[in-house]
Amino acid sequence: MTHPIILEIDSFIKANQMAESYFGRKAANDWKLVRQLRAGRRLWPDTEARIRTFMESYEKPVRGRLSHRSSNQLQGKV
């Protein structure tokens, strides 16, 4: 039986156009997390809390915006 949080994770991943492995790595430092949850892996309460905290605090990166370093390199500064 899969953990009920997998439905929330699937919605989050789809809404943010995120790879499962990226989600697992960022949310719980485990790139296999989502696949293993679907296969019936047990989810410890502290791991579930980390996942929920990640989803609640996640801010989608702004596309088309250069980082400080990239803009300086374009201007010839390093």
C-alpha cells in the first residue's frame, strides 16, 4: 500500500514541473524517495515532516532571470 502523501507529492511535482528524483533529493536527500514510496516504502514521521516543510516553503525559480554571477560575466566582469 502506498503512503497517502504520494498524491500530494504527485500534485506538487506536476504543478512545479519537477523531476521525481529532484524532489526526493531536495525534500529528503533521497533521490529514490518517490519511486520507493509508490512501491510501499514506510515513511517515518520526521521524513514526512521534512517533505511537507519542503513543499510548503518551495519557491519556484523565476525563469529568464540571470544570476548575479552570470550577468557580471556577460558584462566582462568576473
